[in-house]
Amino acid sequence: MSKRDTGDNEEKYMGNIWGWKISWMSLVLIVFMLGLMAARKCYLDNHPEEQIELNQTD
């Protein structure tokens, strides 16, 4: 007897409970946020060492 004949002991894939539309939208949101974080890191000049030096001279 094969596994297909038993039927009761077989685990079935239930699928994605949220649906693929929500999964794709979540992926887009994650990639967008990572891109935003990378852009902020590259384009904003935030050098705490220089700010500390400026504050000490005042």
C-alpha cells in the first residue's frame, strides 16, 4: 500500500494564510525600507567625531 492510499496520515500543505498579495507587498515594504536606510547612511553626513570636537572648542 502506498502513502497516497492511506490519506489519514498524510500531511497536506495548507498554503499561505495571508495570501500572496500580502506577502509580495511585505517584501516590497522591506526592500523599500532597506533602500531608505542605505540612502540615509550614504547621503546624510553624520560624523559624531566632528560634532564632539566642535562642542569642545566652544
